[in-house]
Amino acid sequence: MKGMVPPDPLTKVSQEQFAVVYVPKRNRKRFSANCITVYEDRDAAIAAADPDKKYFAALVLARIFH
């Protein structure tokens, strides 16, 4: 996929993280960073989700910024 940063265990440039994603339309495959809020753990992401307002808990592949 163009633009995807695959997981790299040596450099940890990207890794799977729990998040809440704003999904205005269900047929999207990619989301910009402003649609995603990363959380520390699975339970926090699930608690922050609000499906009625189109915010869904997800496991995302994200770049790590320092």
C-alpha cells in the first residue's frame, strides 16, 4: 500500500496501538491523523469509543513521533 510504514521491530518506526477512530463513512480504508486518537491500552480506547457519534475503538498501525 502506498504510504504505509510497515512494522519494523528494530527501529520501532511504527507499531500497533489502541485508538479511537472517527469514521464518518464506513467504506474508508485509510484515515488521516486528525481522525485518530491513540490511547494507552485497549480498555481506555473502548471506554472512549462512541459508536452513535461515529467514534470506534480500533487497533491501528501508527508512526511513532518523538
